[in-house]
Amino acid sequence: MMQSSYPKPSPYRCSKIIKKPYTQVNLMKIYKHKITLKEILILPSYLDRFCFKLLGNQFIPSYRDQFYGFHMSIYHRGFLPHWEGQVFGVMPPPDNPFEPGDATKLSYFSAASTRYGEFFNGRTADLCVRRVPDTTSETICKLSPGDKFLVTGPTRKAMLLGDYSPNAKHIFVATGSGVAPARAHIRRFFKEDIPNFKYSGLAWLFQDNNFYDSEFEQYLGDYPENFRYNILSREETNKSGGKKYVSFAEKAEDIFDQLQKGAYIYFSMQKGQVEPIVKALKDVFATKKVSEEKNLVWEDVFANWKSNSQWRVESY
């Protein structure tokens, strides 16, 4: 992979971050720079730490999760470009009571914006942070517009698209703030007007919450042939008492067929939450008699998806 040639700013010391009350900001009212952008053709990856300013911090309500989220917009002046699916590392503030500012204890959050930023000017990056009490995320969610903090990245490749052709099929399965990379990809597919990229494939999202729900519902109405949207259930249980992913189980056969035809599937969730999904697909394989027709075994089919980079997992 080629290294990025973008200029890097000189790191400077952040002033001590002062905790402030929660602030709700309408990000759409923030001033937008009118800049014509070109495609970013080189995958950026910076590991140095830079001090940037928080531009906006918008509350994301949740109807099925007590740990609601925040959509945070970072103003990086164009010095920290990223691709959809990458993550940023945030160093805990010096006064963080849970993990005092330590460069070895970064908290990683996926970009929820496209490579162009929320305002299509290439100067911002957006994060989806799920607020969990008594953790670093709680401290970060309390930051207010204008506060400065240390950011590193972008890094990681698991949530990058396996195929960037406009007719490729992508299935996203996410829990909590893990919906961030899916939101970035889907926003690029359907929201942004990019002259040299017109998406004509299929994007299918499963999430266990309602983060960015209004956006996804709009895409569902505007692009019914190219977008599908389902909510996963974590509360219901199956007959053996285990978790039952209702929507996924109901669609498992369709998803299996899509994977066999070359679709890509992305998981952004805890490791243990992937296992019941694997089992659902394995059960479909057993009932479709694929093994009898083509002399295949499940292990070979699953291994083939992985070797083709169709099976992509970002666990946390």
C-alpha cells in the first residue's frame, strides 16, 4: 500500500481540557467552506498524535439502549484525511478520572463521515461515540465545541470496502456505535454527489439500535432497489434461551445466497455477537443441500468467503 503524501501539521500541546455540561449543537448550521475536492487516491494512515478542535457535538437518541451516543465533528483543517471504514484514536484528556491522559491507552472510534467530511470540504472528520458511564467515552462525550484534544490515525483496514466498484454488493451488520463505518459508506453511496462515483449496487444494513435512523429511512425511500434496512433484536431469545437475531435469522438464506454470488459482509460488533450469525448461515448451508450438489462442506465455504475478503470483522 502506498504511503500518503498529504502534509502533516506540527504537533502542538493541547491546553488542559475543562469539563463542561452536555452541549447539543445543530451541525447543519455550522459554517461550510466552499471547496472543490478531488478524489483521495492514496489510503491515508497517520500514527502521530495531533491536537485538533471539536467543531460540534450532537446528541444521538436511542430508544433501545441506555448508553446513547454522540455525533462528534472534528475540525482538522485538512491535515488528517481518512477513508470510510477507518478509525481514529483519541487520547483521554489529562483530567479524565478513568484513564488519565496516556498515549499508550488510546480509545478508538470509527469515522462516521466520508473522506470528504460531513460538510464535503475535506476539513472535518466525524465520530460516533457511544456514551458508557464511568469510561473514557463518557469524558469525551462531555466535550464542548471549541475544546481541543489529541487525535491519532486514521488506521485499520477491516471496514474498508472489499470492492470499490459501483455495482458491488455490501452487507453491514453493526451494534451500538459500530454503525459508524456503515453510515460513512452508505452516506457516500446515496447522499453525496460525486461525479466519478455513482453507486448502482446493493447496500444492506442491520443494526441493533436506531442511530442515524432518519437518514437510513430516507435512503430506503429514495433508493428502494439499492438499499435495505433491518433492525436486529437483542432482547428476544430462542428456545434454548440464547440471543436471537430475529431480522438476520429471517434473512439468513438471502444473505447466504448474496455471499455465494460475491457480496461482502462487514461486522462491527463484539466478538461474541458474531457467533450466532455464523451459526445462522451454517444452518442455511445445511438445509440448502449445497454440499450434496457441489460436494462442498461448510468449512470450505466459510474459508472461501474469508480468503476472498468477503468476510470482514472489526470487533471491540
